[in-house]
Amino acid sequence: MPLLEVRDLKVRVEDNEILHGLTLTVNPGEVHAIMGPNGSGKSTLSHVIAGKPGYEVTDGQILFRGEDLLEMDPDERAAKGVFLAFQYPVEIPGVATMNFLRTALNAQRKARGESEYSTPDFLKKVREVAKSLNIPQDMLKRGVNVGFSGGEKKRNEILQMALFEPAVCILDEMDSGLDIDALRIAADGVNALRSPDRAMVVITHYQRLLNYIVPDFVHVMSKGRVVKSGGKDLALELEASGYTQFEDAA
Amino acid sequence: MNVVLAKNETGRALSDSFAVARDRLPGGGKVAEARNTAFEAYERVGLPHRRLEEWKYTDLRALMREVPPLAAAPDAAALKQAAAAVKLQAIKGARRLVLVDGVFAPKLSELEGLEKGVTVRTLRDVLETGDAALQTQLFTPDNANPMVALNSAMMTDGVVIEIANGVVLKQPLQVIHAASGATPAAIYTRSLLRLGKDTGATLVESYIAAEGAKAYQSHDSLVVAIGDNSRLDHVRLVEDGRDAFNISSAVITLGAHAHFNTFGMTSGAAVSRYQATITFAGEGSRVETNGVNLLNGRQHADTTLFMDHAVPHCASREVFRAVVDDRGHSVFQGRIIVRPDAQKTDAKMMTRALLLSDDAEADNKPELEIFADDVTCGHGATTGALDESLLFYLRARGLSEKEAQALLIQAFVGEAIESIVNDDLRELAIAAAQRWLEARA
């Protein structure tokens, strides 16, 4: 069974239809890249999968392991194993990162009927992951993302991904605002999480990120639809020729 | 007009109540005279109403309607009821003073290990046998406030604590006001804390009710004098029963180079009003006042602060946070006066309200009256809802709607709670906030 199936999805925001019948099938172990120009609906897709309010699904389905994802609250989706790495992670003053991580992890485990992590186990796990992502300990004591640089915010997203061990990771424009070194650290973090059980959907405007996170499939989105799918070479082709051809095609 | 107001039904019922209670109230001679004067002052206005500017948002005539008879002294059953509630609040190591239904309860109190140079007496004792100066000090709160006048007339018991020069207390003084709530009744307490020069103390006041308490009224008043070079840390937690009224006032005076750090949180009571007057009487002193209201249902909580910069070179900071759900109503009135001589005053006030429902209300009234020309004064206020983008981020990480809200509410009030220096007291405040959050979940 596919992990994630998006079937003929139509989504509107107020009076504008953003997605006009999008279909995407993601199997365990696969890495899919979704590329496309600004305004093609890439971020809308990621938001609708995660359950962000403000979007109206007028037609189609999203199935996660065969279950109707659209019937679930965002927190239920998270507990089931859907993870969205935000393009712009929010700052939450007054909520210490460590406290947030523990609350979120235990909320997910509780929802799945699993026991909560003991404090030593939790701390050990966070420290290990933080170290591998070059996240200093004092960052974990600060408010969530408060005063973090762009790179630190993205690394904090990957830290959460590593902790929560989701089945599907949606990475929304992970490369935006990152310099080449920050991008490499973030990409290494993502690659370390690739596994036969886990799938990733990497949303990006630029081919550059795909040099680091090499996809199995590349989909080109334009005007709310997937207009072309192919292997990793499609990304290189796009880099050479640009998106214009697809805008005409759509 | 005054006569008319005094003749309303409420006024008459209370007059009878005062007449009946008079014989049970401690103190003769001058004390009894002062009580009569105070009661006359109360009767001239009666319960405050919205046409009085200071009570514009808290119309006690509409909210309270009447004042029930004076509570009976607690019997064994009432003490037992209260003991269970007291247990939850007790801080380990603190010197604990418990008032049950407005009467000092020695068996629930714990004064062992009290430092030398500290004297603790009950209000009853001081009014009956104390010296004239102390009795006069107990009557310093101004009868111009009718609820203070009523308290002066009816005060039954309380604690009177004096700290001698040079004494620094290592453990907090904890005063617990517990209502057994066996019958709807009115409780009148007054306490006095006098810190000499070069002293230090921590005072925590908790207002609580036994389980299943009825609609009692708690009327309390606190008089504090902080001597030169002294520091008082003060925490005040109102967790009265959900049908209760808490009408309290405080009068605080600081000497020179003194420091007063105070935190107040109201999460209980149906209707509450806390009116504090803080006066800088000596130069070089500092006050930090932090407050939190956590309200839901139809709770109404009013904090009215009057910061009187009477002398130069003093600083004051006021931080107030309100979280209001359902049809709750939070009121903050902050008045700062900088008198003509009070040059180099540094006074700031910041209030923020978080409204969790469409029917929630938060009123904020800052008043700055500045008569000196070389001062720094400022105030700011914001009101808003929880940030949707933060809520979604938390929910996308697995927190339920209530959990996400709770985490953001904790963060919102956290800044004020963090101002509490003593770890045990901060924990006590966090636990009280937690109880409110859990009750709404």
C-alpha cells in the first residue's frame, strides 16, 4: 500500500482555486521532489497535507496508509506520522525548546497509545540528534526558534523530524534563506533519516537542493497541477531550460 | 444623595448586621470609635457602583447586591474542612499562619523556628491589648474607599507581624486565608507587616476554599511598612471558590533604598477586586509589581493599582497579563502619580490581555499624572487573541488544540511569573496556573 496518496485534489482559498486536480503517489522509501515556479501551488499542497486551516478541499482525497487524512485534525496527522518541515518556522517566545520537544513527542506517543519517554532517555536522544546537526545545547534552552538564524531554524525542524520519526516528511522550501554551508548541514541531517520505511516529499524552487538530497522522482508543478514527472534527471533538465515551457503547457 | 444610598435595602441589611456583629468584634474604646467612624463612612456611599469612577468596571452594587452576615467562628468541622485545602498550599519550611473563616487557627499554623526579632500576634490580640500606635497604624487604610471602610469597621482577625531592625528572614511567611464555606457568610480580615530597617522578608498570601464551599465573601486588607534598606518579596494568589467574592486592599509604604517585589495572580473567585496603594516615602527605592488574571466562565477580576511617587529617585515597574476565556471580565486600572518634588522618577507600566473567546472582555485604564519635569514615565497596552500561526505549528507537532493553547498561555503569563524570585513560591504560582488550565481542558 502507498504511504501517501493524493488523488485528484482540488483546493480553494476563498474564491481562488489553487490546486485543480493534483495526483501524487508516494511509497515507503521513496524521495519525491516537487518543483515548480512561485504560485504553482507547492506550498498549498504541503499545508493541506499537514491540515493547516484556511484551505477548502472541494474535491479529491488524501490517503495516508489508506486512511482519509482530510478527516483528521493536524495533531492526529502528526501522531500518525505526517511531518511538515515549515518553510518559515515560527518563533514562540516563552516556550523553551526542550519543553516544547518533550511535550510534542509525548503528545504523539500518548495519541498512539505508547508510553511517554522517561526524562533521561529523552535527554539522551535529544542530545545525540542535536550534536549530529551541530545544534548547541544552549539553543535548546531558548524559546522555540527565538533569536535563531535561518539555518538554525531549519536545523531545528530537522531535529524534530529526527525525534518524532515520522513516516512521511514534507520539506517545504527547506533551502530558502540558507547559505551553502547551512544547506549542506541540513541536507546531511535529512539524508541520515532516509530509510526503507520512510518517504520524503521535498518541495523546492531550485535544483540546487537536489544535489544534496537526491530524489527518486521529480514532479513539476504548474498552475495547480503536476504537469510532468520523471527521474532525477528531470531536475537537471529544468535547471537548463527553466519553467517557462511548462507554464505554456499548463 | 448619600442618605438615599445608605437607606437602600443593602445598606439597611448591613447596618443591622454591623449592629448585631459589634459585640463580637475585638477592641473597645478608641478601636470601637474608629470602627463606628469607618462604618459611617461606608454607609455614606454603600456598595460602590459604576457611577464612581474608580469602580466604573466593577459595579459591586450589581455584582454583589448584598453583604451577608459576619461568618461564625469556625467549629471543629469547619477547621477540618479547611485543613485539607491548606495542606495543598503549604510550602515546606515556611512559617505558616492560617486564618479559617477569618479567625486565626493556631492548630493549622506553624511557627516553629521563627527567627529572633520577629513578633507575630493576632489582630484580635492587638486590637484588644495592643499599644495605641500599633492600633492607629492598623486604621491607616483610607475610609474614602467604602470597601476599605467596611473592612475597618468589621475586621475580626488577622496577623500582625513585626520584624526588628537588621533581621533577615530565611524562610517565607505564608498567610493562608481558608474559607470553610459552610454557610454563605462574610469574612473580614486585616493584617499588618512592619519591616524595620535593614531587613528582608518574603510574604505569600493565599486565598483558598474548602471543597464544595458556598458563596462566601472574603474582605481582606493588608498594611505594610517597609523600612529603609529593606526588601520585601510578596506573592498573592487568589484561588477562592468559584462562587466566592474576594474584596481586598493593600497599603504599602516604602522607606529609603527599599525594594518591594510583588506578584499577584487571580484564578479563583466569581468576583474579585484588589486595590493596592504603594507609596514611596523615601528616596532611592524600587517597586516591581507583576500581575496575572486567569479567568473563564463569568469570572470578574479587577486589579487597581495606585503608585504614588512622592519623593525623587524612585523606580517602579508594573507588568500585567490577563488571559480571559468564555464571558470572563478582566479589569486593570493603573494610576501613577509623580508629585512635584519627585524628580528622576522612573515609572513604567505595561499590560497585555489575551482574549480566548468572542465574549471575553479586558478593560485597561492607565492614568499618568506627572507633576515633575525630569522623569521617565511610560505605559503600553495590547489586547489580542492567540496567534493562529503559532497554534498551527504546535498542532502540526502533535499537540491537541487545548494543549497548544495551554502552552501558549503558559508562555504568555510566564514572563510575569518569572518575576518571583523564590523557587518554592514560583512553583506555587505555576501550580495555581496549571490548576486553572487543567480545569478548562
